[in-house]
Amino acid sequence: MNLNDVHRGIQKNRKRKRIGRGIGSGTGKTSGRGHKGHKSRSGYSRKPNFQGGAMPMFRRVPKRGFNNRWATTVFAVNVGRINDAFDDGAEVTLESLAAKDLAKGRFDEVKILGDGEVTKKLTISAHRFSKSAEEKITAAGGTVNKLVAKRTPDQRVEALKTQQAKS
């Protein structure tokens, strides 16, 4: 290769392909669409799940039960793990749980479960607590703060009705 051949064939601003402008252009007549078939027709659009006429994946995979897309996802953390991760007198919040990698991923609410022992005085804030977890935390001298959960759709509708009634 010679030095003057380095940039040969490289175009910075390529001209757009002019389609359907006669046989001499190379893309005349069928305009690069070939003969017949779906893709050759005007107004053609393929659905993203189309698999060439084969049975689509979402219809091949079996589905069982009911999957509630609006259900609240609850992340569970055991008292024993919190006791190991935090120092005596610490305040345990959702942010601090995430910082210590105890509450990972996406969730709507956090529930504290009673597996393990509590030896430290902790102030724990979460949406839900099991009875045993609550007893263990208070027995160790700690406090339990129950956070308000996100509003349900029924509560949102009720709030809108009361707001409209006021105005």
C-alpha cells in the first residue's frame, strides 16, 4: 500500500441514494425492493414481533396463572442482616439499606422480617414489619418507624373526588 492510497474510497459526506430514477441509476424499476412479496408493496410495515410467518415467541411460550402488573413489589430484609451491617444507635432508612446493598433492585415497599437476632439499639424506618421483627427491635431498645405506603388507585380516585368537591 502506498501513502497516497490511504484515503482512497473513503467519502466523508456520502451522496444519498436516488431511488427509482431510471435503469441507468442501478436502482430503477423496482427501486431496490425486488419482485413481489410484502416488502415490495407500498405501505408495508412489519410488526416488531413478526418472525417471518413462524409462530411468534410470545405465543410459543406457555403462560400459567395470573400476573398482576399493578401489584406492589415488596422487598424483604431480615433483622439479622441489618444488625450485622449497622452500628449501635444507627438510623436505618431506605437509602442507608440501599447504600449497604441490603435493598437491591426496584421495589415499592420494604418489609423487615424477624429472622436473626438484634443486639444493637437501632431506629428502623420501613413500610412493613413482621410481628417478630417488631418485638426483637423493641426488646433490644430500638424504635420502629412505619413509613406510609404509596397510595392505591382507589385512594387516588378518592383524593381527586374530595379535591373536586372543595373547588
